[in-house]
Amino acid sequence: MKVPARSGAPTRGTVRIARGLLAALATCAGLAGLAHADELSGTLKKIHDDGVVVLGVREASIPFSYFDGKHTVGYSQAIALQIVDEIRKTLDMPQLRVHEITVTSSNRTPMLMNNQIDLECGSTTHTLERENVAAFSNSFFQYAVRMITRKNSGITDFADLAGKPVVTTAATSDERLLRRLNTDKQLNMRITSVRDHQEAFTTLKEGRAVAFVMDEPIVYGFKATDPHPDDFVVTGTPLGYEVYACMFRKGDEPFRNLVNRVIARLQTSGDAERLYSQWFTKPIPPLGINLNFPLSDANRALFEHPNDRALD
């Protein structure tokens, strides 16, 4: 006599049906994943396919992106890592790796265009001219272009640099502004453009230049972290006002939307102001120096109204 199946116990047929359903669901999930991957384009597809996001980072753009002896740290580096977290969520890739490549003012754009880096959030100025070759995110910092000099130099403004050796960093918007000033005002400055910010400040310290012209927060960073900060002064009527932004490849709207979403969320939630306080008004690694550079009205307005406009 056939024994009836116990109530609540699965029959062989039920097991086969359940297994079939699970297999079908797995297949659908796999197809959905493939469909999702097929829908990706540009930088997000490259990152998905490579399994890694490549960040361009700076060595000495204190306090934005710099090496503290162990890691790349800084205000804009923290923003970059939040963008990476958003990429992980968007691609559903919690184990997405991050690879960092050190870039300079001279090579950052070519490395981006050649697909050697995916994103650069250091101390790159968003200018209209640069929009011809790269795309820029919502601005994350607004600043003035000034100079640092020795306190005993007698230099207080740019007119005092007439006929004197001056240093700046090559391939920066500051170099362009400085050379335009030199021509327009016929100052006959002897301008030297060097590879990076650290080399420029060293040139000033060694007496091969009387002033280093650069973004105000950068020169304040060098002043604050020098063993003899009181030997230097940041001075000069601003040559202009500019903004920093993250840089990525042109024509990539999905990636632009992702990056801008992160920056806008940081700024309007108050997180950007807290991050600013951490890096500009409190001791920072590796020496615990405080830049004492409070949030300006211009940056406060930027946080209230996120935008990706160049100021030149």
C-alpha cells in the first residue's frame, strides 16, 4: 500500500519545482546583472570591467591631497573617497579596489585623457580653457591667487616684484595669470616655472626666488607646515579668484551626475563644512599643524548653492 506523504514534508516533485525556480531566479539575476553591465558606459563601464577605480593624487597639495608618510590624505582626497563609495554602491561592487597614481600639474590632464586615471580631486582649477579637454565637477573650494615671500623681503604687493626672480608651478592657471601681469604691467619679472608646488617653495626657501605665486590655501599650507612659519608671509592683492573641482573625462554624463550628486549632498547637508573644519581649522597629519584658515563667505555661499561654473 502506498504511504501518503506526510503533511508539511516536501515531495520529490515539489523539490524539483523549487530547484527549478531557484535556477530560474539565479538565471534572471545573472541576466539582470549582465543587462546592468551592458547599460554602463564611459568611466563607470571602464571601472566595472577593470574592477578598479584609478585616482590621480597629489604629493604636496597641503591640505587638499598630499602624502603624510603612510597614505594620501586631505580635504579633496576625502571627497574623492566618498565618490568612490558612491561608485561602489552604483555598480554594486563593495570590493571595488582603489589604485592611486601620483600626478603633477603638468601631467594630470594627459594622464586623464590617456585613460591612466579615472578621476582627479586634488587642487585642480576649473577654467574655461581646460573645459576644451576635460570635464569638471561641482566646485569644492573657492580661493584667491596670492604669493608667499619672506617676512623680511620688503615685498607687500606684486608691483614690488618688478625685475626680481619669481617662481610658480608649471601648467597652472596661476602661471598664466602671473605671466599676463608681467606683460600687462611691464614688470620684467624673471619667472621660473617648476614641476610641482614643493619644488617651488624650495626655490623660495633657497633664495633663488623672492616670491612663490600660487593659490592662497596652498601657500598657507606651506607656511603652516614649515619649521619656521614666522619667517614667511602671505601677501599681495589677489591676481584673481578661482575654484577647485574634480576632473574627469569629457562627454560622460552618467559619471558627471554621480560625482556632482556626491559633492552637492556633502555641501547642502553640512558635511562639507565639517570636513573643511577638519582640514583647515584643526591640527592635520603628520605634524599636527593647524592652518587656521577659516571658512570664507565665498566658500559658504558655494556650499549653499552647489555649481560647476568656472570663474575666469
